[in-house]
Amino acid sequence: MKKYFKDADLLVLLGLGAIIYFQMAWTQGFFHDGYLYAAFGKNAAEGGHWLVPHLTNETYPQFFHHTNFIFILEGLFFKIFGSSFIAARFFAGLFSLLTGFFLFRFINRKETHLNLNKVGYLALLIFFLLPPLMKKSRFPNLDLPLMLFMFLSLTYYWKAFQESNWKNWLLSGFFFGLCALTKGPMAVWCPLIIFIHLALCRKWKLLADIKSWVSLLLGLLVFSLWPLSLYLNNQFDIFHQWYQFTFISSILEGRGASTPWYTYITFLFKKTNPFFILALVGIWHSIKEFKDKAFSVNFLFSITFVVMIFTLSTRGLKYSNYLIPSYPFMAYLAAFGLKKLWTSAEDKVLPFFRYLIPIFGLVLLIFPLTNVSKRDVELFKSRELFGQISFSPKRWVNFNGAYPYWSVANLNGYIDGTSTINIVSDTSIDLNPTDVALVKDADVDFFLSKFSEFKKFIYFKKRRVHLLIPKSTKTDFISL
């Protein structure tokens, strides 16, 4: 390990990743899932909701859409560093940094037998420069840890493929289990890819090896810790609801709107070009090597990338974050493809970035990409104004979908556990003196006629939305 700390080029590249992922980390605002997952970690650390994730009593009092493993890790992280936007960003970004480090470490190990000078540096550089990964690494989500655990599982499998010993197989199975604990059925990629690779390489003895099956069993046992803990705490219904949501609603019935099969391919061309094209070049050369009976890791990584894209493309619901586990494999294949097209690539590219990265970091310190909240500005400004008038709302009312509900509910749940409810025009409900309401401009007169105890407080021009507060609160009208 000491040799990595003495590797100046590696440290410079890791510095690039840190600059990208943690630059202005204290900036407020996440994608709405980021608020939700940060809230689960916070409520575990501060409220003791370790076994079953919890947002508020009204919204996700018992969250069953995902397992609790990553939220436990996040809660432990918050226990040490406190809950804040900067801590949440660091928790997320560290998974990408660690994946990058293990990608470099694996490629440069003699046991990997790649015999490609400095291709690990190119792969790490490309990995950090993938635009979708830059974006997703700046807020808590489940796909970043899934990426790390899946990469480790498959690279330990590769070591077992070369040297079938218990250590390699058990570590592969252990990280497969962590994949399952992180995002359930997406962990199936690990045994599926391993089976396809062994079959194509015609390594039937390895497939029949008892160690490979013990590895699979270990992964399932690791995953079973979650339902077992629920059972022992009389909350096994959470596992049943998770099964219904994940396998019945999402997989079998096809939750969400369907998109064309080529959605991911189009996304990769648009968002990661030219790296995607270089990866295709790498895959082509990997296939040529395989035809020559050269069983290198290039072919395993090619199978991994192709299987991930193919299986995701067959699903109706396609979110860009589902691609995240494929990025370390894509980065290596792109570096391999570049090396095949330009044999001296590392000698030309790396010296350039060796001097550019420190300059890039200094420029970002002086001219940051972002230093103000660009998400949910209205909600943060409202909270700032509430503080100025010493008013603390206990519940937010979202009338006729005036504001995206999950942004309001998840942010409120993360910041202070404030409740959020949706109501429509014909809803019969009594509002309280500690409520606030978000109402569209077109609905504000109707709302005030129905709830005369409220008045206009803030008007958000861009959204054409009013924030209303009780008349008992002494304050003037503000337009933003």
C-alpha cells in the first residue's frame, strides 16, 4: 500500500477526483432522492431508525423500497462527522473515489497480467472525467456503493479464475452479498456475468468447483442477514413489502413509464462521448483477443459492460443512475481502446494532466462551478425568511401539486423532520396555525376563500407559486 502513496501521478489523479466530487460540497440542494437517503442516514444516527428507514410520520414512516444497509453505513458516517450537506456529499463521493482507486490498483497488479504500460492511469483519468458519474457522485444514492461492491466482486472472481483458491472465491461471494444488501436484484449481475464468462471460456471445471458454489451461497447468506434481523425484531412484514414492491410491482408488472430499448445507448453517446466510442473499440479488440484464445481480463470486462447494458435495455423503466455500476468497466475498456489506437497515449496524455490538474484545482477555488443552491431555491429561501420572523412551520401543505411533492417532503424530512402533505381542491381538512401552504398563482384566490385564516407571504415568480402563512404571523408580503 505504501507504494501508492509514493506514486505522484496516482495522487494527482486522486486529487482530480476529490476536486470534482467535493468542490463546494457545502452547497445546499440535492436531487430529491438525495434528500431522502440523507434523511434515512440522519434519522438512523439521531433517531435510532437503523433497522427500518424512516422519513416522517406522514411520508415513509417505514420505508421498504430498499434494504437498510447503506443507510446504516451513512448513519454511522453521520455519527462520526455529523449530518450536513457536506458530510452527505463526502459520504457519496468516497464510494466513487474508492472505486477509482481499486480500479487503478487492480489494473496495475502484476497478477492481472495486462502488460499494458500505465493503462491504469488512463483508466482512472477517464473514470473521473465521465460526466454522468461527476453528477451522481455529488449526492447520496445507492448506485455508487453498488458500483464499488460489484467491481470488487467481479475482480476477485477474476483472481479466482486465474487461481481458484478459497480466499478469492469467498471475497467474490462476500462482495456479491454486499451488492444484494445494497440494491437487491441488481446483484444478480455478479453470478450471471460469472456464469457467462465461464461458459464462453469453457471452464466447466471451475463452474463445477465447490468453491464457486460456496461463494454464491456466502453471498446469499450475507443478504439473509437483513430479513433475519427483521424477523427477529417482529418486522418481517417489511421484507414482504419489499419483495412485493421490487419483484412484483417493479420487475414483473413494470413500474413506471416505458422508454425505447436504445435509451441507454443514446444516453451514453450523448453524455460520455468519446469515451463510449473508445470503450466499443476496446470491446472489439477484446473479442479479437478471445478468438486468439487469450483469456485476459479485457474479455471479462467486455462481457460485464455488454451484459449490463443489454439487461438494462430490456427493462421498460430506464433511469440513468442504473448505469453507474458499469462505469469502472467502461473506463478501463475506453483506456484499452485508446491504447490500441494510440500506443503512446499515456506518454502524451498523462504529462499534460500532471500539470493541468493543479491549475484546474486552483481555478475552481477562485471560480467555483457552483457556490449557491440551484435546486429548490424557493424552499431554502423560505426557511431563511422563517428564521428572520421566528416562525417554525410544523407542516407544509402542497395544494394541487403546486411544487414537486417529493422535493418538498424529502427536503423537509431531512432538514428538520417537518411533515408534508398533498391536498387537492375538494379535500376536506382543517389547517393549523403552524401550517404553511404552497399554492399556484391560479389557485391562490380559491385557496384563500376556503382557508381565510391564511395570507400571502412569498411569491416565487419563476414557479408562479405562492407560499401562504397564517394571518397571525406578523410579516409583510415578499416577491422573489
